[in-house]
Amino acid sequence: MYGYQVQKIYQYSIYTWAMTLMMACIGVLRNFGFHDGWALKIMSTWLTMFPVAFIFGLVIIPTANRMTNKIKFSPDQNCDNFKQDSR
């Protein structure tokens, strides 16, 4: 069980790393473009974004999973119950 939890933490950190790096690139290039020092701006932005996103990811993702697991669904709750009138 412990090994599975460690793998999940690595999975969250890899997703968080990739997502924050991508968002830092998009944000900097969208606002500033390819001017002098764009790579340094991306790295400084990413170094700010990553710790914040990692901490929130470790807190919010398990909390959201617990909240959604508490929702009880009955088998008759599907899209077939919402048929449109044919007029």
C-alpha cells in the first residue's frame, strides 16, 4: 500500500511540473513575446508557480476525490431519462 501512495505522489508532481511549465511558457510568451530575456522570465515565473501548484495539488486533488466518492448514484440516473419531446 505504501508503494502505491508514493507512486501517486510522483504522478501528481510530474503532472504539476509539466502543467506549470506549460502555463508559464504560454503566459510569458503571450504577454511579453520572444524579447530579450524571455527564457529567464519563463524560469522565474515557473519557479514561483510550481511550489504553489504542487502544494494545492496535494491538498485539492485528494479532497476532491473524497468528495466525489461520497456521491451516491443510482442505476436509473442516466441520459435516457432526459428525452426530448418530438414536436
